[in-house]
Amino acid sequence: MPRDKESIVRRLKRIEGQVRGIQGMVDDDRYCLDIITQISAVRAALDKVGLEVLDGHARGCLSAAIKSGQADPAIDELMEVLGRFLK
């Protein structure tokens, strides 16, 4: 988990509010490009949260796996997740 769990939770709540805002924009028939702009902002915010969680994983779980001699399976797992994250 990231070092600052509360920060992650706050960010996710903010993102949740942004998504509800986008839903409201769709309901109100707002300009399509304004909606796309907001979707882009949510995606960027989610990417930042994802990177923070990955950072916590690398510094915690991955580091511990390397120290215990389990580097290869942990790195394989991380690379698989990174592949999905970067799609």
C-alpha cells in the first residue's frame, strides 16, 4: 500500500466526484468536447493514483520479495500488472 493511504482515499473521492460531474454533463447534454476534456482529467488523475500505489508496492512488497530471495516471481508479477496499467 502507498505510504499515505489517506491521500489515496482523498484523491479517489475527488475522482469519484469528477465522474459524477461528467455524468451530470451528459445528462445536461453539455458540449461533447467539454465532456471529453473532463474524461481526460479523470484518466490523468487515476494514472497518478495508480503510480502512487505502484510506488508503494515497489518500496514495500517488491523490496521485501527481493530481500527474501523471491525477486523473480515478484518482478514477473509487477511486469504483468504494469503491462495492464499502461494499456
